[in-house]
Amino acid sequence: MQFEAISIERLSHRFLSRNRPPTTALTGVSCDFPAGKVTSIVGPSGCGKSTLLLILRGLMEASEGKVQFLYRDGSGNRRAGDPPRMATVWQSFNLLPWRTVLDNVAFGLELEGVSAGERHARAAEAIKSVELAGFEKHYPSQLSGGMKQRVGLARGLVMSPDILFLDEPFGALDAQTRLYLQEQLSTVVERSGKTVILITHSIEEAIFLGDHVAVMTARPGRIARTLDVDLPRPRGIDTQNNKRFGELFTEIYGLLRDEVRKSMLN
Ligand SMILES: Nc1ncnc2c1ncn2[C@@H]1O[C@H](COP(=O)(O)OP(=O)(O)OP(=O)(O)O)[C@@H](O)[C@H]1O
Ligand SMILES: [Mg+2]
């Protein structure tokens, strides 16, 4: 069976609280995230992006609607099945303070029962891919915010997931490191054909890395529009000079501007 898409239908979520009115985070979100593609999600702060991610990862149940992982079977029919292998780079890095960088990155493999030799070798490789070689024995408290974020990224990559969820993976990085890692990630993604869902506040990043950009409205969030990023791959630093890049930026910013203003009044 070939994995084809994550399909979400009329997803809504309300957070209930004992002493406050409920918060509606998502309302009627319907969207397909196609396999082997990068879908970037942009939207104003608080519109429900991380909530959507928790639901997609099966860590929280939506108040309404459904999430399905769709496969194409041998006879060409589409049907829902179990989720494929998934990994997440969370917005707050969630590193374990008592573990070294190496053991933080190897943690997921350890839970899967991968032998010490193999998990350390794979973790070291992932650490190298985020340019942190030499920091394997450091503890999280000895790292800068940007370095912690890169450990978080390595922890996702090491799992060789079919679907990689990234929640603001570059938010804490300085502009140059961010650019560099965006390029690295773009190469990884282009080579591996992974399905990636990338949440970001940066319109440039959404376009640079994405095959599609889903633009969300202010809370309660729904997907206002999904745009195709018809820019050639492989992409690199020159991509930003492409005329089409500028057009997409203007279009997405136009959609977001009103939503950001609404979110400030919310
Ligand atoms: N556990 C919770 N209990 C109550 N309300 C919550 C909870 N988690 C999130 N919310 C509310 O749901 C809304 C959406 O939150 P969410 O974290 O999904 O936003 P976001 O789009 O990821 O924002 P940001 O871009 O700032 O990360 C917000 O109004 C938030 O206050
Ligand atoms: Mg968030």
C-alpha cells in the first residue's frame, strides 16, 4: 500500500476550562496534505497551528471532524489506514535536561529498542547534519537557544520518518544559521521525498521550503487558502530572486495581513 495523503475533514477544536469560557482554537478545517510534498502552514499567532499538529500526531482528540491517513491499495483504491512513521520537532524543544545531546537525539531510537551502537551512530550522523558535531557530550543547559533548536531538529531527522512535522523549527536561530539550515533541510527533503508539514511564521521560509502553502485565518483558525509554490527545485539562495517568489510573497502577505490585525483584536 502506498501512502498518499493525510486528509482532514471539518476539524474543530474547543479547549474547555472550568473558570473561563471555552476557547475555540480550530473551526471546520478541511485540507489534504499530499505524501512526498512539503506543506507549509502560516497563520497569525494563536490561530491554532500547534493545536492542529497535536491532533494530527494523535496526541489530542479533536472536538469534531476526522483525520485520516490515506493509502492507495494494490487494486488502485484509496483507503484509510494506520499512520505511517512520524516524527515531530516541537516548537518548545522539549529536550531532556539530564541527558547529553547525543542521548537526547538517540532517545526515540532507544524507545524503539535500537541497540546502543546503532542508535549512537545514527544520532551522531544526525547531529552532524545540523552542524553540531563536537557537542555530543554537552547537556542542554550548556547550549544556546539556537543550538537547542538544532538538537530538536536532529531528534526528528534521526527517526527517518515518513512524515516529518516541524513546528517553527528555526524560530530561535539567528538569520544566517536559519538560512543555512533551510538550505540543508531543502536538500534533505528533495532527496528523500518525505512528507513534511512545516509550521512557520516566516512567509519566505514557507515559500522557500514548501510545495504548497496553507494560509490560516485568525482564531478560530481555518484554512483560508492553499497556494501551490510553482518554483523549480532544487531551490537555493537564488530562489528568492525569482519573480514568482515575489508574487507569491505578496499574495500570501495580502491574505495574512487582515488576519494578523484580527488576531491582535482577539
Ligand atoms: N491547553 C490549552 N488550554 C486552553 N487553551 C489553549 C490550550 N492550548 C492552546 N490554547 C489556545 O488555543 C489557541 C490556539 O493555540 P495554538 O497554540 O494552537 O496557536 P498557534 O497558532 O500555534 O500560535 P503560535 O503561532 O503563537 O505558536 C490559543 O488561543 C491558545 O490560547
Ligand atoms: Mg504554536
